Amino acid sequence: MRFVFVSLILTLGLAAGAPEPVLDNGTVRIAFDAKSGALTEVRGLSPAHGFIGGAREALWRLDLLEGAAPVTPDSAGSFRFVAEEPGALRLIWERFAPPAPPGLRVTASVRLGGLPSETAWRIAVSGAEGVKLGAVHYPRIGPIMPQAGEVLAAPVWMGERTERIRELTGNGRSIGWEYPGTLSMQCLAYYGAEGPGLLLRSDDTAALAKRFQVAGLEGGGIALEVVQIPEQGGAARTEYTAPYGVILDTFTGDWYTAAERYRAWALEQSWARMSRMRNGCTAPWVADTGLWVWNRGASGGVLQPAMDLQAHAGMPVSVFWHWWHGCSYDTGFPEYLPPREGAAPFSAALAGAHEKDVHAIVYMNQRLWGMETESWKRERAAIFAVKDAAGKVRPEVYNTFTKAPNASMCMGTLFWRNKYAAIAQAAVKLGVDGIYMDQACSSLACYDPVHGHPLGGGSYWMEGFRLLQGDIRARTAPVRQVVLAGEGCGETWLPYLDLMLSLQVSMERYAAPGAWEPTPFFHAVYHGYGVFYGNYSSLTMPPYDEKWPAEFAPAEPLKLLDQKFATQFRQEQARAFVWGQQPSLANFRADLLERRPEEMAYVLRLAKLRREVIPFLLHGTMLRPPRLASKGVEIDVSRLSIYAGQQDPVKEYRREFPPVIGSAWRAADGAVAVVLANITAEPQGFPLAIDRESWGLPETGSAYMMRDTGRADLGRVADLPAALTVELGAADACVYVFAP
């Protein structure tokens, strides 16, 4: 009744000749300046908290191509607003000053959303004759007032969070992520330590190109915004109407609360309903994998160690194989064939691994072409490369030794899809079980009119990937059920990929310390809809590609790392275990079973325990993580790159982390599990509060605690105390199960 009452007041106010541009349903209040249309208030009312304040910011901005200055509301000669229906506003700007087109009109609509805490935002641009519309920034929610303990959580692939967003966006800098691409879900979450938060998301079901961004404002302020990218880059178009809405949701909670809100919408979308894992389309050996070995080089240093580990562990081991190809890594793509050890030895090695039920997927970057390769010139590949708005190829350099440039190939071209699919087909015929499509969960805007796709924005990249993976599967079906993996996470890739490489469990090995930390944002939404694997976690220095310049080679590739980094190693393994990923180990050598027995025992302990709780850690839904009151511990952290040649030794620092990592899960039968892993070499004891309401514990049933050595019954769920006393041994792990 309150929703209807407030809406009637808005409508009656308009009839009385004194309307105010305000939306208020008792749960959320959005207000605008009646003279300029500037956003003046975003307030959650339950509990009351105002999110914006300070100097007023433009609600929208139009970026024009070819060097023209952006258009903002400040250059409009007139503004008006209309309350069209209960709970909805239309804001209109017209009569813009030059150089904006004289007939330009910008219309923004805001309405109360499906949930009481939501508002829905759309924008339309008309009369844009003579300009090329490159991007539409709308809505821009800000300036956001500071909160104590404020956090920005972004689903950057698996997910990351930072408490330093104002520092990172200082001096007017902006931080943003492309969707679909490095932003795995179309949302951002901002919240404070006491819980008031904003979730900015879009309801786009077509995977259209866009960017979610945190814009740094003058005076240290920030704004959350969605950057919409019109198809065709605005060329020969005089209007743009947003094909999707942007939803602003107020909440009380944290990143997991935001994930729950997003999940309610996301699991109803086609990419969730069509996920390969959910529909049983993935080869059975993928789900059965107990441990991945990520090794590089010829088969003797890749397949044989995996077979040795499988024999020792007594569980299926699969192989993630780099540097099998005949070309130099990060410079010679896509000249992968023939394999560097020769086709016949390569196939024979794979056949021997198959006899031991060891499967292997091999590396093939799905968009890079080395610009210094013979094939680049011979096949005139530049024609089919991604072009920027100026029509130029933008080289990408990854190899720090050779500095050789690569070009990104356009997924919208049949030429590139045919090229890649043919190489994949040939590799499968040689015996590989699947292809790791590096940089798969990413997309780029291409402005080449020769390619035949819409310029700039649109959904052509995802449509191209759909066609590519379908072609690979069709070509290889007569040989075997091919497995396709991709780098990172991405909701729109769930129907196309069997595996998603999720490396942020070990992001301290590659990221600058302190600014961001990993969080399982994507997993909290889509666990059970995809298989996540991967880890940089290693007990050795990286290997060195024999095809790189010899003068940069380290004296001892795969040298053992100092054992002081053992806690970091355990943390990486524990994160993957607790967050529901398949265990993975990089740079494995069989002698590590003897030379690093404690660390290897930890890996196998977690892998064995995980196999006992597959209904949770492969198929389950992530619940709110348990609150663990353990005091933090400071550990040694190594940071090193695959390009850690003799010129780039290990960088190290110390940082504090929780000694115990925990998560909670619900299985399909309603059972609940709490998963705990101790990363330290000392015993850890603490109380574990049982969150009956949040976890939805079964009212009847039994409870037990599992370790890799067995289980101990705890009695009836109804008889359990409010908190359990947990005693974890050194480098220990356990799972509490509450079964209906």
C-alpha cells in the first residue's frame, strides 16, 4: 500500500502544478534537481542512508568519436521533466550549444523497479546529426559520500575487492572493465563496513558491449557508471535508444549480499539455463578430475609427472599443457603446428597417457597473431585484425625478452574462426583431449567496416565465439568429445566452455600487493554452472621456454623456491579448495613428493577431502561464508612472473592474511556443508557460529565432521549448540556437514 500511496502523491503533485522530480516508495528515494536534472539524492530508507552528496555531477555524458569534445547536460539550453505514470520520471535535455548538433535531445527515464529497493534507468539520444556517437555514460551515480570501511567489489573474472578505491581513482582517474570480458558479470557493488551498499547492474540478455566504471571526480570523489557502446560507433546514425536497462539496487550487507541479489536474476537467464555443465554436455573425465598438473614443455616433463602423481595420489590427474607447440610462446602464435617434439612422438606420448587414463588439454591463444611471423605476412592477417576507432591495429606485447608485437584477431571474421578451428582440429587428431583457449573470456571493440559486423558495440564478439566453439566441436566430433577451456570467468561463456581457468586464488603471485584481493564473487553466483580450475601455486621457479633468447635463461629453471613461502603455497591451495575449484598444481616435478613432502601432503589432503564432498564443492550453491574470528598471521609472499629469467628474480614481501579460510555450501538435497582449511603450520582453535537462518539448516537430521582420514558424528542438528568448537591441526582441513 505504501508504494501506491507515494506514487499517487507524485502524480497529484504534477496535477497541482508543483511537481518535484522525486521517486520514493518507502524503501528507496531518488531525487533530481528540478532546474538542471542533476542527481541530488540516492537514499536507502531501510535503514536510512544517503549515498551521494557534494558537488553535483553530470548524470550522463556523450563521448563523440574523431576528437570531438564530449557533450554533457551543462551545455543544454533547456531541461524539463515529466511524471508519466506512477513511480516513473522522464528527464529531457534540449537546445544544446555548439558544437553539439542543434537538434540533439537526450531523454533519461527512471522508474521504481521490480524490487522495492531497485530503480531502473534508461536513456535515449536523438537528433545527433553530423557526429559519431562513441559511448554513452549513463547513469553516473555520484559523488558517492565516503563511508567507514568502504569497499568496491567487482566481478573481475572470479572477483576482486578493494578498500582503496578513492586512492586508485585519485586525480580524476577512472577504473573500468569491459563486459562481456574481464568483467564476468554485468555489475559493480559498493558498500561500507556497517553494510549500506549500492549494486549497479544491467539487465542486458544479449551480451552487448559495455563498460562498468568507477570514475574519479575532482576533490577525491567517485561515481559509479555504465558506459554504453552503441553499435556502428554512431556512424551514419542520428539516434541511440538503450536496448537494456540499468538497475540501481540499495542493500545492507557486503559482496555476498550483492551476489545473492544478482544471482536471483542471473540464474533465470539463457546462459545459465544452457550451461554445458548443468546440461551434462561436458566430457565425464572433466568432472572426475581430482587434480590438475599445469606443466610446460615437451611431453617427458609434462605427461610423465602427471602419471607419476596419479599413481601416488590414487585419484584422476589431468594435464594443462603449455609450450607443446612448435612456436615461441607469446611471439609465434598461431604457428602451433607441428608440435615442438614432432608429431609422431607427441601423439605417441598422448596415447601412452590415455592408457593410464590421463587426459590433456593444450594451450592455443584464441585471439593473438604474432606480427613478426611469416604467416602474418603470407596470409595477410592484418586485414582481419581488430581495428580501433581510427582504423589502426593496436599491437600487444607480452614477451618481455623479445618485445615481439601481437595483434588481436577479430572474432567477428569468418577468416579467423576458420583459421583457429582448423588448427584445433589438427591438434585433436594428434591426440589432445581439449583446447585451452587463452584470453577467451574477453572481448574487444572493432571498428573495421570490412569485417561485416556492427562497428564498436553490439554482440558480434559473443556470436563469433559461439560459432567458433560450435565449429571446433563439429570438426572434432568424429575423433572425440573435445573439451574447451577458457581464461577467466564469464557468464555469457557458460554455454560454450567446459572449463574456466580461475587464477585469482593465487593473484599475489602476479599482482601488485595491497590494492586488490580476490573474492569468489562469480562463484557465489554461478558455482554448479561451470567447472573452475587453475592455480599459479608452485613450489618452484617458473620454467623458461627453450625458444626464447638464451641470454635471458636462468641458470636453473624450475629451481625450488625457498620454503619460507610454504604458507603462501598452502593459502593458494586452500582458497581453491574452499571456494569450490578443482585443485591445480603448477610446475610439478615427481621429486617434489620427496623434497617438499609437507606441502605435497597438503595438496593431496585437500584433493582427497574434496572428492568426499563433491555434491557441495562441484555442484553446490555457495552460501554466506562463516564468520571466523581468528587473528591474522603475517606470511612471506613471493611475486614472480613466467618471464622471471635471470634478470628478474623473485620479488617478495610480507602481508597479513587469515590463518583459516572458510566457506559454506548447500547441496541439491538440502544438506549444508561448512568447509575450513588451516593455511598455517600451527594448530588453530576457534568457535564456529552456526548461522542456522542464513544457511537454511535442516530442522531435522544429523551432523558430522569430515577429514581426509574419516568422519566423526556430532549428533542431531537440532541439538547442536549455537557455536561449535573447532580444533584444526597444523595444515589441516575439515568439513562440517548438516544433512537432512
